[in-house]
Amino acid sequence: MSVTPADRLVNAVIKKVKDSGLLWSGVLMGTVSAVGTNGTITVTRGTDTYPSVRLLASVAPSVGDSVEIMRTLGGWVCLGVVQSATPVWTSITPASGYTNNGNSNGTLQYRVFSLAGSRHVEWCGGVSWATNGSPPNSGVICNVPTNARPSSIRSLACAAGSEVVKVDFRDDGNVQIVQRNSSTLTTWVSLNGCIYRID
């Protein structure tokens, strides 16, 4: 089957439009810089700011998330959060009185990822302190940024020497050891393997 001159012309026009990027000029990727209380976010892209970007009902980004936004007749709309293929581990500074690598468990780190349609946080690493049975700072190990905070307390069991202790991941960002028995609690706790749902 031969290609007619009209087909060649149509194919050339289609190729030109595809190559120009014109079809995608209304879709951008940026970073959430603020989350409003009215169903909108502010997105930054380089030096440009896009305020009052409306959210779809199923989209709930946090500050720092990469998102795709699209221009519509009614303004900008957030299409969704862009999930990286391999979520990045973020190191976190322990609170005063704690040091990283408790019992050689590694540096305290977390990462945010999606699992079964919900956002989760995974932890690795451990911390140590000086005195048996007395975690400093009322047991608060660290404080996590907003994007890794659960909507309500998540309580998990963690290894602490020969003890199992409860660690609360709180909605105010505090990660807190809740002591069970101060006489047998040693000087470290591991958060390796802790995973909780954010929403």
C-alpha cells in the first residue's frame, strides 16, 4: 500500500506537533511548597510559583512532594504525586542526649513511600544513650518533618537490648520510647523495620 501525498503531509504535521511538545505544554512537574486548608496547594518550579493549585479528591500531597500539575480553563489542578522508583532514605538528627548507630544498628533514617494506595514511612538505624534504664529527653528520640508524621499515634514494638519497648510515632512528629521496665532497659533502641501508615 503506497502512501499518498496527503498522508505524507498529515504525518509530517502530526510529527511536527509531537516534536514541538505543544501537546504537553499545559502539564508541569514541580515541588509542593505549601498545603492549604481549602483543598489547594502551592507549587514551585524553578523560580516560578503556582499558588492555589486545586487538588483532586484522591490526591493528598505533603510539602516537599514532587507533583504533576495541569492547566485547565478553571486554573491549575494537581494530577497526583510523582512516586520515585526508589524512595530516598533521609537521615535525621537524634535529639539531645542520643547518638546514632545504637548497638551498631546504623544511622537513624526514614523514607516515605506508597503501599497499596496509602503513604507509609519506613525506618532504619538505631540510637544509644548514656545511662541504663534512663532514655533522655523524656524518651523522645527525634522529631520528624510534617511529610513523615502519622495522622494519629502509631505504636510499634522495638528491640532495646534484651527488652521489647513500645515506641510511639506521634502526630506532632515526636518519636518517643515508652518504657516498660526501667530496671532492664539498656542503653539503645533499634528502629530497623518499623513501618507505619501516614494517613
